[in-house]
Amino acid sequence: MVVDVAPTVDDLLRGKGLRSTAQRRAVLEALRGHPHSTASELEARIAAGPGAGALSRQGLYNVLEDLDGVHLVRRIEPAGSPARYELRVGDNHHHLVCRGCGRVEDVDCAVGAAPCLDPLEDKGFAIDEAEITWWGVCVDCRRKPAADPAPAESPVG
């Protein structure tokens, strides 16, 4: 007989010293299966969910800050993009970001232990983590036909 011993959302919250509130549970559930979600995406998913409770935009940001503070979620901030949140924490993974559509994909740490990249000089810091973001164009965006060039202006005569 196999017994499911995966921790519940309540267990995760209480294990980090947080009360298990409906708002915190809703945010964690909204992130399941949807890594790299923005606050707007989470807000829409929570509002559309079953038994959606009232969660203001400010309330959502407060919950995200609480969850990030105890390392139940990870906040990433790719340049030019709103902050994104994911449940994958504590494993020192990195990210690929598409310049075309903004898609974000996880990339496992090449070394397997943090930090997986060392600077040439540590400047006296005790380094324990490296956060790396690679930028490029995803396969879907590369398959799209190039945009038509703007029509040339007619010469004025």
C-alpha cells in the first residue's frame, strides 16, 4: 500500500511559521502547475478559481512578499518584465527568457551545488548563490515569419 506523504499547503505554511489563511492557500494553489506567473496572472487565476475569496491586489502582493520571505515561493525579475513567481525554491536553478514572447524556462544548475558560478574576485563576500538569466529567442518565436518591413516612403517630386 502506497501512502501519499506529500505535504499539504497547510503543512507547508505552518512549517514556515505562517498561519494557513485562505489567501495564502489560494496563491500557492494558483502557482501549482504555473511556474513563472506574474501577479496579474495569479490574480486572474485566483478570481476564476473555485470558491474564489476576496483578495485585493495589495493583499496579493502582501501574500507574495510573505511567501517569498520564508522561501515558499521564489521571485525572479527578468529585465523589462514584471516580477514572476514560482514554487521551485532552494535548488539554485537558473532561467532562460525569450526576447520575443517573454517565455521563461527553468535551467538546472550545471554543477548541482550553489553557487555554480564563481566570480573572478569575491571582494570579501562569502558567496552562497549565483542567479543567472540567459536571454535568447525560443523555438516558437524563431518559427514565426519575420515581420514585413515597413513600406518605403515615396520620393517627393
